Amino acid sequence: RAIANLFADHGAKVVAADVNTESLSSLEKEISARGGEIFSVKTDMSVPAEVEALVDACVKKFGTVDILVNNAGVMDDFSPVGKLSDSMWDRVMKINVDGPMRAMRAVLKIMTEKNSGAIVNVASIGGLNGARAGAAYTTSKHALIGLTKNTGYMYSKTGIRCNAIAPGFVETDMTQYLKEGEGAEKYKAGIPLGRFASANDIAQTALFLASDMGSYITGQTISVCGGLCI
């Protein structure tokens, strides 16, 4: 939501995707009220046909795709590999890895024809370290960072850039349990900058990477973690 709002405020024509139609509806009203241009498509990133339909809808509405931000993601249940269920592994991989890959594959067909485009994948510091979450989530974010590096290299001669953001603890629904739980102060004390990130901290980084301000950056992962990785 923060990314969509910030991009719209900087003149982007936004195509927003979510499984939650109520969230999409309120986002459309929010951005439209400020004079922004937004179009939304209910999308489950774990369903291949819906990912394809999202990109097709974008092209039908605006004629092309200039920027892709893969921000959809789910957490696991913190299970180590010895206790990991097949269902948890499959769900996390479908949304955190397969969905972004399919979205990238679809938009790259468009971007390569015009030799321009920017892709921003939202990974995690869990993709840079081995012990930040359960086995499924950690593996999925390592995979997304690997996909980012490979794509940045493979398409480096085409005018297309691909980068990733590795957030630490961000104040979203996914981390509400950290903010409100007994260990909240412990987690916060471990962050050198002394606070959780806001969603806008991530959005500003995505805007930088997607815009011409980041024109000489590709295949990179930028940690936005308040120094947690130091």
C-alpha cells in the first residue's frame, strides 16, 4: 500500500494487485482522491493463470509495463526443516518465489521489446542470513535474491535493471506479533537505529531503485534494516 501510494504521488500509473478486494478498493479511493491514476486486479500470486492475467490487464489498460514491484509475500510458522510440513513449504514457495518468477517472466517479454524496464523484488534480511525465520521463509528469500542477481546479470545489456530490497522488521500485518508481543522491546533493542521500519521506509527504497535515481544499480540487494545486519 505504501509503495503504491508513493509511486502514484510521483506520477506512476499504478496497477495494484492483492487477494483482498476490500484493501484494493480502499487503496483505489485513496490514490484517486489525490488525483493519482490507479487500476486494481484481484490476484493470487500462487496461481499462475492469475499472475498472467494481471500482466495482461496492465498491458490492456496502459499499453505496456515499465516497472514491476514484487511485494507479495507470506511468513512461515518458524519451523526448522526437521519439522517442516509439505503444505507450509509449498505455500511459501508458491507465493514468495514462484509468483515473482512468473510475474518477472511475463513483464520481461514486454520490457525486452523496448529495451527498458525496472524490477524491484522485496526479499528479506532472512535471505541474507540463515536464522531469521523458519526454513521455508528463509529459503524462499534466498531464492528470490538469487533470482534477482541472475536477472540483473542476464538482462544487463537490454536496458532492464533488477534489484531487491531486504527489509528487517517492518511495521506491517506480518510483524504485528513482534510489535505487540512480550519480546517487542527486545527486538527493538537489537536494532541499532532503535525502531522498526515503517512501510514508507521500504517504499522510498523501492522508488529509488525503480527510478532513474538508481539507473546504475542492478543485481543488488539493499538492506533496509536499521543496521540489524551490521
